[in-house]
Amino acid sequence: MQYPSIPAALALETFSAMRKWNLRLIRSVMPAAAGRTVTHPERGTMTFQTIVETMAGHDLNHLARLRRIAEMPA
């Protein structure tokens, strides 16, 4: 995906909505699901807790990209 082709406000709005949905889902199943194993299509078997932690790191990458987009000259 070419982030520069998407307006920063729209990218942030979409990211925020998805993050809010993910947090609601995670909170609804934790801590009971933390140790449950799941199969990630690229990483294989992981615990749900590990998936959550990986998602948190992934969020940071997207936030950094959104900050760079917001700082680009119009």
C-alpha cells in the first residue's frame, strides 16, 4: 500500500477505528484467552498473548508511518 496516496486524516481515522475495534475484542477475551494457542498464517503456532503483543508492536510501526505522512509538505 502506498501511504502517501491516502490523505493523512483518512489514514488516521481508519487506523483509529481498527485499533479501537481490536482493543475491544482483546479486552472482551482477556485474560482467559492469553495462553490459548492459535495458528498465525505466516508465523505458525503462537499464544493469543503473543499475537496481542505482536499487534502492539505493529501498531507502533503504523503510527510512525502516519506521523511521517502528517509531516510531509502538502
